[in-house]
Amino acid sequence: MNAVDEVRQVLGGLDPACTAPPCDDSHRGQVLARILSEDRRAGTARRSVSRRRFVLAAVGAVVVAVAGGGVAVELYRQPEPAYAATPVMLTYGPPPTAEPASTRLRRLAAVAAQQPMPPRPAGTVEHLESTNWFLNSSISGGRTVSAVVPQQWRSWRTDDNAGRMIQKDLPPIFRSDADRRQWKKWGARAESSEEVHDYAAGEFYSGFRGAVPTDAAALRGWLRAGGSAPQAPVQYLEDAAQLAGVRLLNPAQRAAVLTLLADLPGITVTGTVTDRAGRTGEAFSITTDAHGLPAQYTVIVDPRSGALLGYEEVLTTTAGKLNVTIPAVITYRSYLIAEYAAAPR
């Protein structure tokens, strides 16, 4: 496996799963504060690799761009390895039942299907929000500088696939003033920034056009329409997570997603968990080396509604040349709002 393959494995599936109860600005601030306080408690014992925008690592030179997250990773050869701190691991408890994943996911699909349709006042559009955490690491000459980068995503999508997406990076959090100074010296951003993208009809998200199917078999084909067949079942899990991050799913569509997941070979029950926004969920995972490095891909489901609360990737047994300590969380996201709302002016 070459350096490009390793980077692709790390960056694969970056886009989120999303549907969660609405919340206000105060609650979103509380979620960010909770996430950051958990990561500070991790200290220097954890290790990681960057998932966002700016990385220097001890492998061959390559630049990779990932749709949806606007991720660019720059890798330059250095003589000595270096390490960075990883996000805090989630703690998984015993599952609520002894049922296998396929059976449990079908029960949750039935729960999803029984939920009421979300209200849609006249003139409203699909509105989604998420609060995310990314670890940026800059590695040069054997020295590692890491920063926690909190991020907020907001999007509004019309029925004709037009809309707006706003990505706000909050100020990075550093372990020391010395790290902050070195980070800035290397040219990385150390202040808040916001990007606003407006899309004309048909352009908002070209990967998922038209009505989302409410049948699992139809959804499987629809997710891969116009593309090659997936090489591994985990790609359907990634597709489902990506879909829920950009489209507001009604109860029947959520049920179809969960039924599709239930049919995937290799999916297992990970257990109950309190997610990074403080919500209780049930986690289901696929562990595979389909993208190069062995990793666990996990979705967290709200047992009361069948909504996807989050998506996480963890390197499990080896990091290859990526210089992180195993297990290493690659990325995580918390999805807070999926509702109909007025489009921004």
C-alpha cells in the first residue's frame, strides 16, 4: 500500500450522518464546550493524525481533496516520526438486548417508520446543522503541533436542489502558547473563519438527486447510481452516513436506511453509548481494511426515533506510516438539527 492509499483510508467517509432534534444557539454552545472539555482531559496520553486541512507527515509528498469537507492534506518527507494527540475514545456499554445487529437494526427501522412526518410550514426548506471536532496536526522536523478545531456546519436545501451551505471554523485550541506560536509560524490558521457557498438549482449536492427511496433495495441502487459498485459493504454504511448529512430524511426514508444497514455483511452491535452531544444511542459498526488500514466505522442511532446521531471512524490495529498510536479516532461529528425552516436571505 502506498502513501496515497493510506491518506485515502484516513480521509474516507468524512461526511456525516445527520438527523437529531432541533436545538438553539445556547445548546449548540454547550455541545461544543462539552466536546472541548472532554478533549482537554485526554492530556498527552492519546495520539492522533489530522483529519482536516493542514498536515505535515513523514511520508511521500501528495495532496488529496475530499468532497463535502473541503479537506486538503499535504504530506512532506521528514527524517523523524512524530505523533499527535487523538480525540477521546467513546465508551460503549452493553447492548440493550442480545439480538444480533441485523435483528436490532430492523427493530429500530420499525421504530423509525412509526414516527410522525416532520411538520413543513409553507415556504420552508431542508435545514441541517452539525457540530464537529477535528484534530489538525502539523509535523515538521520531528516536531508535532496539534490544535483542536471546533466547527459548525449549516445548510439549507430547496426541493430543486438549490441552497446554501455555511461552514464556520472556530478558533483552534492549543495545548500551549508555544504550540500556537509555532502553528502560526508554519502558516496555519489560528483565528475564526467562515465560508458561505450558494448553489443554483440542481447544484447543491449532485451525488444524491431526486426523492430518497423508502425501500431498502431501491435505496441501495439509488445510492450508487451513476457510480461503480462498491468493493466492500462498508461503503454502503459510508454512503448512508453521507446521505443523512445532506438530506432531511422522513420516517420512511430513515427506516429504509436502517434496513439497508441491517442487510450489510459484517455489521455488528457495538453497544450503548452516550454520544459527544450527550445523547443516548445504540452503536453499530463494521470493522474492515477495505480502504487500506484496518478501521472501525460506526454509526450511532437514536433508539427512540431511528435517527442517526453520529458517525465515527477509528483505526484499530495499525497506522501504517501515519505515525499515530492505536486505537486512534480519525474523526467524529455530532448532528444536531434536521428540520424544515425558512431559507436564509
